[in-house]
Amino acid sequence: MYSEIAKNKRKTFYIFAGFMVFVLGMSWIVGMFVTGDSSFTPVLTIGVFIGSIIYALITYFAGSKMALAVNGAHEIQKRDNPRLYRIVENLAITEGMPMPKVYIMDDPALNAFATGRNPKTAVVCATTGILDALDDQELEGVMAHELGHVKNYDIRVSMFAFALVSVVSLLADVILHMVWFGNRDNKNPYMLVVGLAAMIIAPIAAGMIQMAISRKREYLADATGALTTRYPEGLARALEKIGAQGSATKKANSSTAHLFFANPLKKSAFSGLFSSHPPIEQRVKILRGMGDNL
């Protein structure tokens, strides 16, 4: 199991490094459009790239509050829901982690998510639907999974991936503006083709990279949660209930979908390709295979 955790971390690093190269490439395209002269492009590219990273950092630090607000989550104290609060509290003590803030979403879907930048600023959230549907062992498995995201700093990776996707979308909008409203007489026609291609492909590629990062992290959090509870069957049963009853939330938002325990978006013809989560059946199979090894 530990080898799988290490393997997933390496894969995530490679995907994330590729994401940074992708942003740099987008910055170069913007530079070529602005200057029209390759001799000045490197300087402007670096400037655009640095500006993009600054924008990403601003989005990164505000991302947690944005995710909670967009999904209509509200903070609770122990007196508000002793069951959920104590489960999270006991898991945090077991892991030797700071107690995260606990939030609840008033939503019948069976789902949960974690956000924040690090264990000290972490937040875990559960829907009212998942609280009603799961027994204590199943809910403990789900919350252990979410604390696994916190422990593995997945919440930091997810927030930064969200910020970089925002940057790519912004750069794509800039390229769109330059393609349609720029002075075409001074532009290389080949650059117009490149710009149009980047404008179409960039948001799709950025979203797919973000989802790939999320999928790897979901498997890792499942493994971490199973190690914490020493009872992967609880998490496996929770996943089966979620698969049967549904995880699509009323306030589904694609920009925060990758944060959730299960896919909060409604199913579509392309849901398998563009889902930020691996198939529930596969996750259950892997968890049940862990049982004999713990």
C-alpha cells in the first residue's frame, strides 16, 4: 500500500510539472501576439508567466473561502452536530493533526469535501444527505478519507491546481481578444492559427490535467483513510451507498467538483472522460483488496 501512495505522489508531481510547462507555453503565445517579434518574446513571456503566477497565488489564498461560499456550506460547533464533530475530532487525534473546522452543506446528496491550504487551515464538510444515510463506521471512513486529503496536503495541491486552471482560462481569454480584435496586418498568419488552437484547446487541457491530478489523489486518500481506521470495509460500504443513492449536489459547480469525495456533477455522456473522480466500482474493488493487507 505504501508503494502505491509513493507511486501516486510521483505521478501527481509529473502531471503538475506538465501543468506549469503548459502555462509557460500559453505565456509564450501571448508574448508572440503582443510583440510580433521573436527577439522580444522571451522577456515578455517571462513577464506574463510571473504575472500569471501572482494571479494564481491570489486565487489560491482566496480559494478555500470561495469553495465554501459557492457550495453554501456553514460552520458548526460540537453542540450543533455532536456525531459528526466527534468523529472528525477522534480521527484528528488519531492522526496527530490539528482539529479542522467542520462545516455542513444542506443538501440531500451523499457527499463531502475538504479544503484549505494546510492542516492548520483545513476545513472538512459533509452534506446532510450523507449524515442521514451512513452509519458511524461508514461516516468515519469518509471523514478519514477527507482527513487523508489534509494529511497528504492534497488540499494544497487542489487549491493550486484550481488557481492554475483559472490562469489558463484567463490567458485563453487574452488570446481570444488578440485573435479577434488585434491588428492582423502585423501578425504572422501562422501565429493566428496557433492562437486559435490554443484558445480552443487550453481550457479543455487545463481541466483534464486538473481532473487527472484529482483522480490520483482520490486513490491516495482512500488508502490513507483505510490506514487510519484499519477498516477499509467501512469506506467501501459508504462508496456503494453513494453509488446507489447519488452524489450530485443541488449547487453543483464544476470549478470545485474536484474537491468532493464523489463527483458532485450530474452524469452526462462524457462524464467518464471528464470526471474529476475515478469510478466508484474501482475504488471499492481496491479497498476490499486492502483488507487482508492491513
